[in-house]
Amino acid sequence: MSDRLNKSQNVTLRDCFGKNSVSKGDVSQPSFEAHRKRCAPQDDGAIISRFVKSRHAASAVEFALVTPLFLVMVFGIVLFGSYLAAIHGVQQLAAEAARVSIAGLSDAERGTLARNYVTANAASYPLITPSRLAVSAAASPADANVFVVTVNYDASQMFFYSLPKFVPVPSPAIVRSAAIPRGGY
């Protein structure tokens, strides 16, 4: 047997170091000295060549490259999803407050009903801090028969506003309005 590897020999790391390797005292296999010579690299070029051709750690390298990108995407989806949920909650509060305000007889009473509704129900939205809400309710300047409830929310306490500045973030001021006509359609 030749001391150098040739193209017809299929020697793997498992043959040299794994289950199929030969121990010094094993006589049932080819001699330990022949095995050592066959598996030992002849020069630095052989080591580099075998390293470049090896595919044993390819999936680990791919995992190491792809996992951080995947986690950043998932983290971004969760953060911006929570922001969108807060926007939806503010819009729901405005819409429900406008519906409740229709029962009032005057603009002042309608405004009071809308503010009381938002105050009483803001805590039921888990991503909204009730103390950061501001409600304004008044007749529309464009049409006196339309009552408009506007809910302002300061979202600056949400987690992603504390991230480094290179992360694009939306405005911390969430403003949503709902309009309802007086006296029906």
C-alpha cells in the first residue's frame, strides 16, 4: 500500500479517527503503522485540501450565519406587531367612545361620556397604559351634525423606543379619531 493518498482511496476522518480507526494493539485490522501513514497528512497542502473539501461542519456554519438574521426578523415582527396592536387598541377605544357619546344630549355631555368610556375601558387593552391617553371630544368643525372623538396615546414607553437609533421606529404619538353623526344617518 502506498504511503501517500491517491484518488482511488476513499479515506474519511471517521476512518482515521472514528469507529473504523485502528488501535495500536489491534491485530485483526491492517497494521497500525500502515494506518497511521495512510491517515497522516503529508504536508500543509494536504491538510488545507482536506479541510476545503470536507462538508462535515457545513450545516453548523450555515446555522451560525442564518440564525442571527432569522432571530432579528422574528424579534422585529414581534416588536412592530405590538406597536400595531397598540394602534388598533387606540382606534377601538376611539370608535367605542364615539358610539357611547351618541347618547348625550349636549356636546358637553357627549364629551364627558366619551372620556368616561375611555377611562373605564383603557385598562382592558394590555399594551396601552391608561395614564398616557388623552381624549378630546367635540363637534366637527366641518359639519356641526358630526361628533368627533379623538384619542391620543403617547407610546414612547414601549420597548423598541429604547433600542439603538439605527433601528427605524415609528412616531411615538398615536392619534386616532372616530366620527359619528348626531340623530342617526
